[in-house]
Amino acid sequence: MLFSVVIPNYNSQKWIIRLLDSITNQSFCDFEIVIVDDISTDNSVELIKNYKDSRIRLFINNRKRFNGGTRNVGIEKAKGEYILFADCDDYFYSTKAFETIADIIFKKKHDLIFID
């Protein structure tokens, strides 16, 4: 698998479905989605569990780790060759975003890509 999309989750029920839809509708599909929940108190974990896509892997912290620690757990769990970070209130406008990222990786051989 080319890359892992690591998503730290904390109380994101307002945004998580929009993000997951924008990821799972990508034209490029060689990725996994690693979501690490940081002990949410809202319904976001249930929304993630009920989202039907086999590429999603959900992990739940056993203690509060905050954003940086939660991202580190995601990095440890990731199986992809590259890691792409997304926050819960992000989403990808284009269904070709991951295709563009993969193209940059294959053609330009960059180790790091920053997308603002």
C-alpha cells in the first residue's frame, strides 16, 4: 500500500463523515485510513464504526494523548510506505487529490510533500 491517511479524532461528529466521504471517493485507492480516537465524548466513534469501508482501521487511546501523541499512535499503526495526515475538520475538494499526491511521489521521488 502506498500511503496511510492518519487521522487523530477527538469529538469530531460534526465533520468526520464529510472527511471520510472525501477520502473514500478518491480515484486513487492504494491507501488505508488509520483513525486514532483520543477518548472522544461525542458520537464520532460510533459514526466511524458504522462507516462501511474496509480500508478504515480505528484505534482508541487508553489514556488522553492529545493531538501530537495521537498522531504518533497513528504513525506506529500505519502500514503504508508514506503517511498523509488529515484533521477531522479537513476534507479533499477533488476526487483526484490522492492521484496527484501519488503522481508526485512516483515521478518526482520526493520524501516529503506539504499541502496547505
